[in-house]
Amino acid sequence: MRYRYLYAYNMKKVLYGNQCVTDVTRHYGFEYIPAFNSAEERRNDLEIWFHNFITNTAITFKHGFVWKRKVKKRIKYCAESSGDFNG
């Protein structure tokens, strides 16, 4: 299955690398990836915003308007259950 990607600036908020979070986001059909510039692929803020807007819209049509709230709640649960919670 191919997953959509959402760029994230703060990887601590999305617990990048946590298997529980990866499972949750894959259930919703996407994964978070870092929004940092690399030598191979240059990105600017407008491109990232536009990409995330299109991806958010597609996920909203598939999972409803409250998908983001559900994902954040499950990420918080993953953080607390795995010990990654930072306050």
C-alpha cells in the first residue's frame, strides 16, 4: 500500500520513529516525514504548505473532519504508553 506523506517541522510532536505512532498514521493512510532541506531535494515553505494542504484534504474526505483530533489523541496515548511523553 502506498502512503501519503505529511511534512512536519517539529518531529518531537509527531514522535518520529515511534512504532506505535507509525502504526496509527499508517492506519489513516499517511506518514510524517521531516520538512528539512536536503541536498538532494530542496523544499520551500510554500511547497510544503501546499503539499500538506492537499494531503490533509484527501485524508479528510476519506476519514472525516475529526481525523486530526483522533490522530493527536492516539499519538498522546502512544507517547504515554511508551515513555516518550515529555510533559
